[in-house]
Amino acid sequence: MFEIGEIYNRRADIHGRYKGQQYGGIATPAAHPYIFIFTGDSGSEYGYIDDFDPNGTFKYTGEGQEGDMKMSKGNLAIRDHQKNNKEILLFESTSRGYVRLLGTCNYVFHHIEERPDRNGNLREAIVFHLDIVNNRNIDAAHTLTSKLVESPKAMYITKPSKGQSLQKLREIALSSTPTQGSTQEKIQSIQNRSRAIKLYAKKRANGICEGCNKIAPFETKSGPYLEVHHLTRLADGGADLPQNVIALCPICHRKAHYSLDHLEFNSKLMDTVIAIEANLNQ
């Protein structure tokens, strides 16, 4: 079983068990209902830039090192994963040979843009827009792809507001974006979920910095001023799990990003959020 947030040895834990291409960003093991995709900073000089779009989707660069990218092999597997009952698992590089599972993904749409290839020549690159799904545990014994037909009510995620209860905001944040419906409907659902997680973190903090336990430094028209910090790099700017967000005062937020001991501080914040969430779920 894979667990979101856990670190795995790519060769032993992933390819050693499920096979698939050991090098490159996309692995498509033939005998298993999974597509493994990998992201990190190492390929940025070759045009492999993965980040969040303002619409809330995660932009993932397709495969192909030279010339125009083609909608074939791993790229085609991503586009058609739902039709082929394949689950996309997204991993982020943490250190040499090790990766952290960030979640499962659903394809929303893709676009073509000019980016350099490994030789520095401009080419047409495929950029996928993916929805990172909030499943906490992933059972590697069978596919998670739902074969149920979604009801009309499942086509939309409720629009969040600061007046909603903590539980309601949590439900919205953990909702699954509908796999049916138009691209715009999917994007609106992703945006609703992204806003819900930010409202959730602030409401959970109740005006107290979750880093230093001090009262928010000042009041605004919308309430105590706290900033939402994501505890994993990839989550910055996008929807995330309640366990990966924390409401901080400006000083703690900057400490989490820029202090000499920011790694230790973020580790402490992760432990804090785990404890808070455990208490809420008792």
C-alpha cells in the first residue's frame, strides 16, 4: 500500500515490484493498472517545468527529450488513463533515488506550448493539466479508478465560504472532482476545493498562529490575519490535504521559507498539524 506523503526508493519499491520504465518522468507498467509519473527540479533547464496553474490544476510536462513531443507512449497513457482504467500516481523527487508520493491524479486537459528541448532548440511541448486527488492511502492490490456512474449532484463541488463550519469546509476540501462533465466544470470544482482548504486552515486556527501559538498580529475585514502555508513544495499554490496546510503569522510563515533552520521548523510544523488533526478527528 502506498501512502501519500511517504518516501519510497524508486528502484526497489516501485520498479522492483511493478516494473515500468526506470528512467524518465513517466513509467507505464504493462501488468498493473498504474501510471507512475515523477516530478522535480532537475529537468527545468530542458523545459520540464511542473507547477500549479492559476486555475488550480497541476501542470505536468509530457515526455520527449528532442523535437516536438508526440501524443504517444507515456503521454498517450496519461491522456487516456480513465478510459483504460489506469490510475496516475504522482511522485516528487526528494533525494537521489528517493521520491515522495504526492497523490493520485486525473487528467483534465492539455495544451501545447513552445519550450526548449535538451539541445536548447524550441519545440512543441505537451503540458498536461492534472487534478491531484485527495486519497490518503492507495491500495496497490487493485485500481482505484471508480467504475460508478456519477449522479448529476456529483458533478459539482459546493462553493466554499468563510461562514461554513469547519466540518463542511473539510468535506469540500476532500471532495473528488467529477471525472464527467466539461473542462470548465472540472476546473471550477478544483478551484472550489483549493479555496476550501485555505478557509479550513484559517478557521481551524481560530485566530491563533499554529506555529508559535500567538494571537494573529492584527484584524482585517475578513477576520484575524494569518497566512496559509503548505508543508510540501508541490502543494504551494494548489489544493492540498488538511494535514499539509497550516495557518501562520507572517513571521512564522517567513521562517518556514527562509530561516537557516527552515527544514527543521517545517518538520515541527508537520508534527503540529498531525496532532491538531488527530484531536479534531477523535
